[in-house]
Amino acid sequence: MPSPLIQVVLADDHPVFRHGVKSLIADSGEIVVVASVETGAAAYRAIVEHEPDVAVLDINMPEMNGVTVVRNLLKSGSRTRAIMLSVYESRVYVDQSFEAGARGYVLKRSAFQNIASAVRAVHEGGIYLDPALPERTVPHRLLHASVDESASSTLSEREKDILRFVAFGFTSKEVADRLGATPKAIETQKARACLKLGLTSRAQIVQFAILQGWLHGEIPVR
């Protein structure tokens, strides 16, 4: 029996952008937008009415900004998990969003690439940080919410190398070619490393790699 679709309320005051995000979410086949609105007040009302799994909220909206919506949802005891959409890369906005109770932060410039992954990750109980965020903007204290910090020290150097390659987008075969192993061996070691860290998706591997500073510096040559 297929899993039920993830229900989402989408709020952004730019109709063209909102329509694009809505279409992308619908095309995923796993997510359905139950309400699409353009103001913070309308977003709050829609969330109360529909009780969606996830709310995707523009950080800047008329009547009520996204952060205020999230604070009000937290006060009301809503089960809906929120993701902030933002043009701002400053750590001030990232911190403010998570302190208010958001579970994800996606930059508008990369929303079409990342929003579906963010919705899935947050729906599954994780935290999503846009991989395009500069390392200096990522709040290191958020790591404990999805990754056991003490477990990271148990990774072998080979496991760290594999996760770094995966975070850069390399396939298991490409990693195997570079490390002199078989794709099956790479998959096994990747699975072992993810189990140690409690990571369940590539998006979470990317988040972990960002927090470790692994994605800064020279990109491995394919």
C-alpha cells in the first residue's frame, strides 16, 4: 500500500515563485500542497484549518512574517513542522528561524533544487539546512538535533572520505574508482557510517559535511 502524501501549506507573496515551487512539489509524487497563500496571516489560518505535515513559509510576507507565524504555531501546540524560504544567507536570519521553532531553512535561489528534499527530511523528523549556505552561517548547535556528536568521532578516515565524496555528489562507483574499492564495499561502508551518525538521506549527509567544514576547499576532480 503506497505511503500517504506529505501535506504542505505553501506561503509566499510572489505569485510566480509560489506557483513554481508548488508545481515542483507536486511533481515529486510524494507531496501535495493543500493550500497556497501569499500572506503570513493567511498562512497561519490555512495551517490551523488543514493541519498539514509541513509548512513552507517565506521569511518576509505581508501582515505577518514567517518567523512570527512559526512562533505562533509553537505557542498553539501545532504539530506542523515549518521550513523557512529566504533570500538571506546571514546567520542572524538562520538563528532567528530555528530559535522560533523552524525545522528547515532553504534559500530561494536554490529552492527549486532543494525544496522537495527539505520537505521530506523535515517530515521525517530531521532538520534541513540548505547546502548552499556558507559555513559561517550554520549554527553548530543544531547538529545535535539530527546527529549524535559523539558518534562522529567514531568514523574511520575511510568513512569520512566516503561521506565527503557523497556530499560532493559522487556516485558509489565514482567513489570506488577513486578509493580503489568495489561499489558494493563503498555502499557498505557508507551505510555503516550513516548508521553511526543517525543519517538517513543524502541531504542529511550534505548537512553533516557542511557542519564539519568538509565542503570548503578544493572540490575533488571527477
